[in-house]
Amino acid sequence: MELLDDSVVPERARDVKQEAREFADEYIAPNAEAYYESGEYPWEVLEAGMDAGLVAQDIGEEYGGKGYDLAQTLAIAEEFYRADAGIALTLQLASFGAEMVEQYGTDEQKEEYLRPVAENDQISGLAVSEPQTGSDLAGMTTKAEKVEGGYEITGEKYWVGNAVEADWLTVYAKTGESDDRYSNYTLFIVETDSDGYEAEHIPEKMGMRASKQGHIVFEDCFVPEENVVGSEGGGFYVLADFFNHGRVVVGGHGLGLAAAAIEEAEAFIDEREAFGRTIDEFQAVQHTISDMRIGFESARALNWRACEKVANNENAGYWAALAKTKSTEVATDCAEQGMKLHGGRSILTDRRIARVYRDVRIPVIYEGANDIQRNLIYRQSR
């Protein structure tokens, strides 16, 4: 049975889902092992994705994109991540942070910064986490001090996708000291060739090696006042809304990875022989596969329901946290079970299941660690 069938996918997202599958089959899957081994940034695949109209097209048509909605973006994520998570993350990070500029930015910002990304002439990124702070969005210490004509940013950011490769980033920095710690942060558009901006790649990750993250040091990095996104002090609230959409898509990351783990496990048990028969004939193996599919189908149904809820702004934080947590943890479980079924071969680095096993550890952390999601689920369900 087809795992990522389109029966639960809204009709408007089915065509782009098929395009994403065809692209993944032609460009992502065949290059996955090579890019994992090399750890290089997959520029050629990224450019092919741009040519195919599958990168940064969540930006509106008035700024050069296709205006893909949340369901269409989720549909692409499922297909890309089934093929390879590292390359997929690179493709989906090419416009990271742009959604906030489109929703809260000025017309001038949208024309200057969104259009080049939508037209695939530039790539963007988002800088939030810091070397010592991740989930505590109101605990970041990078500061933006008001000066004549703008702000000077000083501090560090870590885990930043495209920190080295991007043309500009949306940067989250502290601008106030009020008792309301959530109103002390502001978002800025920062061009990466600015004086006082220095970035380098962080040490290599165990998974998703084709996606590059960086460490940024800001030292009196001047940002003009017109590069404030939204209003001063509104950054936390803008970011919280942005992450609701992002967590639904990260759920899609988990679904794609879970599908890959199940596919690999089912293909292996059909061929592997033990005790005079293929191991798919053993009831224990059949039950393991059944549990993997139960978890997958449950997560996928929840994720697509959450997609609709978040798109309609119906208790979005609650549904986004549910989807992100369930789908990424199902992926982790499916990868674990897939490794078990592969036996000794599971630890060989040329095996797809081994790459999936390493990759699934990452989405449970990014876009808000799952323990933080459980906090949100509890608070927002009361």
C-alpha cells in the first residue's frame, strides 16, 4: 500500500505533491548518499529545485512566487524528506524567515528582499537560537541597541541554517528591558555582507549533513531602522505565529522520514532469509511492521488535520505542537524498528535506513524541542 498517498491531501495540493515526488525521485534520492558522505552543500540540487519551481514558492505571486499555502508546503515536505532529509532541509530553508517579512514587513522590504528570493536570485535564513539558549525565546541575549538611523546588533547566534550561504537573514534580537520579557524582542532584516557580521559553519552534524548550519558573531553590526520587521518589541509574537506554521511542516519532515523507514524495512524483510524462509513470514516481524504503519497513519491523519486547523487559525499553537511532536516521534520509532529488522546490516553507513536513523534525531529538536511542545499542548488545552 502507498504510504504517502494523496487521499488525505486537499485537492489543491495534489499537483504540487506529484511534482515534488517526481523531482525527489530524479534529483534528491539519487544524490542522497553522495551528499551525506561529502557533507557538501547541495548547490546543484538546490538550483534544480529552483528551476522546477519548488523552492521559495510559498512567497506570494505579487512578489514573484506562487503563493503556495500551508497544505502545499506540507505536501512538498513529505515527498522531499522521504527521499533525503539533508537535501530536503536545504531546499526548504532557502526562503526561511521570508514568511514573516511577507506578513509583517513594509512594502519596501517585500520588494527589496522577498522578490529576489522568490525569483531564486537570493536565499534567506532565520537567526534565533544562541550558543547557550534555544527553546527559551524570551531568554536570548543578543542585543540591538538603538543608534542614529538604526540599530547596532551585538551577540551570537547558533544553529542558523544558511548562516554562511544566505544573502540576508531575519534576526531576532533584544531591544528592551521591560518586566514583560516577551515584549523585549524585535526582528530585523540583516544583510550577510554587513560590517560586523561574521559567520562560519558549526561542527559537522551526525545527520542531515547536506544542510549547513552556522555560528554567527555580531559586533556592532549596523542595521538601518527601515529593516525592522513589524514593530519594535513585537518580535516574540511574530515568531510564535511563524513557528505554528513551521511546526506543521516539520511534522511533514517526520512523515517523510517515517515513510522512508517503513519502505526500507518492508523491502528488507521481503528478501532476507532466516531459518529456511523469508523473515516477513515471522509473526513478530509482521507485528513490528504493523505497529510502524499504525503509528505512521495516526501521525499523518493528525498532521493533516492540524494543517487545516493552523491554516484557519483555530487554536493554532495547540494543533501545531500536536502535529510536530507526534510525527517526529513516530519517525524516530519507525527508524528504530527499521534498524532492528535490518539486524547487523543496519549499522552499515551505505544503508538508507542508517541515514534515516541518524536524521530522525534532528526534527524532534528543531522548531521547538518536543518537551517544549508538550508544555504548549498542556497549557493551550486548558
